[in-house]
Amino acid sequence: MYQVGINNEEDSLEHPPSLAAGRGQESIDTVGKEGQSGKVPQGMRKNELPSKFPWMNISRNLVLAYQSLGVVYGDLSTSPLYVYRSIFAGKLQDYQTPEVIFGAFSLIFWTITLIPLLKYVFIVLSADDNGEGGSFALYSLLCRHAKFGLLPNQQAADEELSSYKYGYSGQSTSCTQLKRFLEKHKKSRTILLVIVLLGACMVIGDGVLTPAMSVISSMSGIQAAAEHLTHDGVVFLSCIILVGLFALQHVGTHKVGFLFAPIVLIWLISIMIIGLYNTCIWNPKIVSALSPYYIIKFFKETGKDGWISLGGVLLSVAGTEAMYADLGHFSAFSMRITFAFVVYPCLVIQYMGQAAFLSKNIGSSPNSFYSSIPDRVYWPVFVIATLAAIVGSQSIITATFSIVKQCNSLGCFPRVKIVHTSKHKGQIYVPEINWILMILTLVVAIGFQDTTLIGNAYGLACMTVMFITTFLMTLVIIFVWQRSVLFAASFLLFFWFIEGLYLSSAAIKAPQGGWVSLLLSFIFLAVMLVWHYGTRKKYKYDLHNKVPLKWILGLGPSLGIVRVPGIGLIYSELVTGVPPIFSHFVTNLPAFHNVVVFVCVKSVPLPYVSSDERFLIGRVGPRPYRMYRCIVRYGYKDAQQDDGNFEDLLVQSLAEFIQMEAVEPQLSSSDSPSLDGRMAVISTNLQSNSPLIISDEDFETCSTIQSSKSLTLQSQRFSYDDENPDNKKRRVRFNLPENSGMDPEVRDELLDLVQAKEAGVAYIMGHSYVKARRSSSCWKKLVIDVAYSFLRKNCRGSAVALNIPHISLIEVGMIYYV
């Protein structure tokens, strides 16, 4: 790797800043696998047929439904361990009468029915973003159907992606004014982003609190049976189990799901049988409490204390938010059948049985679950409960990984390592986040040691996520589903009324542990906002300091420098214009490659981008300059993995573009007043009709500097190859056909491209240092110079994240004064 150090505070004034907007206006042409124009009709999603007719793939859905038990529903299934204890933990201890217990069960039943079953299973799961869920999926849908997004380098070309829109193709007139208001005011769009990030941070906070809550609650059963075991011993055993849980995450969701699913299934069957037993033995009249009449009696008798106890009731639906966040790991149909036919009836029967037991055993609420277990099956159930509690933490940990990946792709989280653990898209593992969660969970478990305090924080975080999801879902109903504002308002008011009661009850308990979830959420929110702010400022600097193309064209085809053999890939976030690092590079080192490609790797507000639509290719300047632009588009759930053939795909795409440009002259930049040519979607399938002859050689070490005559570079290559034996791959050679009958200018350009590829490829990136201007406020200097700089220094480098080979990397040092 070679570095060129440059301070550009003064140099940036050499070229007048460009006032071009970040949103490209180029025309788009599409080249399919056979070189013909074609695209999926707008409004249709990939794999739409199986999603519309799930019975056509019933075996796959049944497998996913089975796996979802171990990944999604573990947390929700273990809530009977602590719900009644949390409800009667405070002043409600003075109201432990059969009528109040009946009312508590009625509250639990209707809460589970209205929020997880009605809201999430039947409504929210329908708002998937091409199979993905979570608050960012809702935000992505909104950004594509209205101009709510704040991603800096979006283009009109992105709207031509086949999966960009689905559902209604028309525009509802009832929401036009509201849409214009939100699009017009940037503050409203910023507030929307902050709300989405807050919901994401609350999910991450859940990832810290859920494991501690579940494991300590399950381990309390051993203390009830073994009185000599102290509470400190229970906490110590819980910490050992927590360490083992997080250490298991690297095997991936697929294996964890198959490992944990039978545990949850046995647990659900066990608690259902125990619930039926307790209902029949202790008080069969508890069935009448299914009527909401007992809720009215509950509040008449308990008053304000009953409202405060709602913070314990909401724990019965804690973990529901993970159902939607984990949607990308499974399918909506599989999750629906699992909850409706397995999880829901088992939980209702278990809560009913506990209430029947408590109604005849007043005062047993501190350990109601274990007290209600018959003595003969106590220890087997305890073992299953402990295992189920471990599994219960899996859903929110998996959801946290998904949230972090989405935030990272949309420029709202520092770069971290993303490991895709399965062929099924969306199943990922994030090592850095996993160990941070483990440390924070251990701190919470050791610091509080009380499930009541942890439960207060846990309930506040869960209900905040649900409250935000209801708001975002309302916007989706209006702008995506294009239903009437009245219908959306009814949905919002109905669920906000219910969730508002629970949220206000949980907020009251903020001093008694609830502050932990707020603290964790605001720490992660601060990290996201700082990263997003610094990234946008850096992009705006590049945008306003672009090198004018007229200045480059005035230098002539040689650019006033020595053009050496090879391909130079210049990476930047700009989708139009020439980035400032190019002029700084050639000013300090007046030589560059024969072929120049400006590469922009960017994320679009879509979960996945088809490989046939990933590359946008265009020309920069006239043909003799040999300058091109390549925009590589990824969805926020796509795996940006190094498959070893990016250079080959790029060369082939450029060759197809050159040939297509000769056939379709309208793509030529000579007709474009901006001198930045039109873009074309080029398929990345190596088997497509290429103007080049493609041949494979035997497996060998392929270095981008293999043809260099420099002994120094050759020695570096050999040492690099010795240290990286896994770098061997099949080499692809490109040749021109002997008698192709093609235009001489096109043939010469293709020949230059092939020869440049044989000479080697170099990757040029900016090694940037972002600093606040001297005239900036103290607050801005703190955010940019301290917080943002700290995050950049301690996250993964952009070259590593983009899988750029270190031996071929040239970094141009730049200081950005923003």
C-alpha cells in the first residue's frame, strides 16, 4: 500500500466548487444477459409468486416455521417465568384477591391478543420490504414511495430497479398535501430519521436487557428448591450461562435455530400441559376471565395502583418486536403459522393455569411459576425452563445483528464486520456487536441482580419500539398501501391508546431501573447520529469540491501527465463528477493509468439488488480520454463479500458498454451538455454476450501487479502470496476476436482495455481526516474532531469493508475541513 499525503484546505480553492446536485439526472439503459433491454415490471417483487401462494413452497415454510421457534419466539415463550411476579411486585401486593387475579389474567390475554396477534401477525408482518422487516424496512418503504430519505448519493437510476416499488402503482390524492409537507421540510425528514434510529437503538438496548432478564429469572427456580444457594450464587451461574450463549452466536442463525427449536417446542408443550393441569385442579372458573369485563373490575378495585402495574403486564408481550425485526431470517407465512397455532394457545393456557393457581394460593406471586409446578415434574421443568431462557435471548440478539447491518448500510452506524452464516439471505453474525452486548449484559446482571429492576428497563424499551412501529406503520398505510387517512388514523389511535397506557406505566418506573434502557438507547443513538452527521459533511465537501470536467478536458487526452499501462480505480462516494482526490493525486504524482474508472460503491433503500442490476456503467469525457464511471449498488441486506472476480466483472462490463455505445450513439457523452455521459445497467453475468473472448487459466496466484518489471514490486508480490496462500484463484484472460468486423475505434478502445487489464489494476482511495473548520462552533468541533474522529479510528477501514486487496491499494491522504 502506498500513501500520498496532501492537505487540501488551501488546494480546494484551485478549482471552483461545483453546484451540481447530488441526485443524478442521467438516462438509463438496460442490458440483460443477452445484451437486450429488459427488466422486471415495476410493482412486482422478486419471488412474488411464492409469497402470494405460500402453499407452493410449504415444505420450506414448515422448516422455517420450526427454526423460528428457536430464534424468534424464545423470548416471548419464557415470559410466564416473571410476568405475575412483576405485576404484583409493587403496591398491588395489597390487592391479591381472586377478582384482581382474574383481572390480571384478562389483561394479559387481551394484551397478547391485540398486540402480537392482531397488530403484528395480521398487520405489521404484511408490511415487509421484499421479505425484510424491522423499523428500517418501514423507513426504506417510505423513502422509496416519497422523498423522505436523507441518503446523500441517490439517483433517478435507482428508481428503475426492478424491486424498487411494489404494491399500488398509482398515487392516492388523499395524502398529497401531507406528503408534500413532509418532503418540503427537511426538519420533518430529519425527525423521521431520528425516530427510526431511536427505535433501532431501543432494539439494541433490548439485546442487552433480555438475556439478563431471561436467564436470571430461570435460575431463580434453583434457589427456590435449594435454599442454601445464595442470590450471589444464582447471579454467578447466570453469568456463566450468558457467556456461553454469546460464545455460541458465531455458528449462525441456521444452526442455532435447529439447535434451539426443539427446546422451545418442548417448553411450550410443557407449560401448556402444566397450565391445563392447574386450571382443572385449582380453579376451572378462570375461563370466565377471558371476558374483558374482568379488566373493568380490575381497575375499579385497584385504581391508580392497577395502572402502575401495567408495566408488569406488558412483559407478557416483550419480545414481540423481535418477531418483525427477524422477518428477514424467515418468512411472514412461517412466522404467522408458528405464532397463531403453537405459541399463542400455549401461552394463553399457561397464563390461565398460573392465575387459577394464584387464585387459590394467595401470596405465591413472588415465585408463581415454579410454585405452580407439581412436585413430581419440578426438576425436569426447571431444566427445560433454564434451557428455554437461554433460547429466549436468541431472538433479540439476532434482531440486534439485523438492525446494526441495516444502520451500517444506510450510513448510520460505523463500519463493522458482517459475517453471513447461511445461504439464506439475512442470517448474519456481527462479532464486535456480539461481544459488546455480552459485556453490557454481564454489567447489567451483576449490577442489578434483581429481575424487577431489569424488567422495568426491559418493558420500557419494548413498549417504546412498539409505539414507534405503530407510528411508522401508519405512514406506510398512507403512503405505501395508499389507504385513506381516516383508516390510518383509526389504526394509529387504537393502538397508540393501548400502547400509550403501557408506555406511561413503564415510564413512571424509570427511576426504578427504567433509566438503564434510556441510557443505553441514547448512547447508541448518539453514535448513530454522530456517524451520520460526519458522513454527510464529508460527502458534501466532496460534492462541492468536485474537479470541473471542463478543466480536465482542457488538458487533452493525456491529462497533461504521463499515462502508464494499467487500470486505475478511483473510489469515492460521488455518483457524478470527478472527486477531488484525483486532482490531488496527479498534482503530486504526475502520472496515471491509461484507463481511469471512477468507482462508487453505494447502498440503496432496498434490501437486495439483483446482480444483473448491480453495475451502472458510463463514460466520463470523450472516447480518447479512456475515463469511465462505475456505480456498484447494494441493498441494505446485501452481502458485500469478495468473490474474487470484481476486476473481471468490471472489465467485461466496460467492454459491453463500449460495444453498446457504438450501436446506440445516444449514450455518447458528446451529446451531453454536462460532459458526464449517460449510464447503462450492465449485467455482471460472465456468460453474457461479450465482445471479448474469455478464457480461464489454471489456478494460480493472481496479483494485480503480476506483469510489473519492478523487482521491488515483484518481491512484494511474492511475499504477499506466501503470507496469503488462500489468495489463489482462477485467472480470467480477455482477448479480442481476430475478425469481428467491429468499428476500428471501438476495437482500439477494447484493445487498450484488455492491455490495461493485463498490466494490472490499482485501487486509489482517499485516506481522509475530517476536521471542523476553525470558525466552527465548539459543539461542532466536539462532534467532528472528537466523537466522529474517534469512531473513524476505531471502526473497520473502508478498504477492508470493500474487500480491496491491500497489495494493490494506493491511499491519498486528505484533510477535510467541514
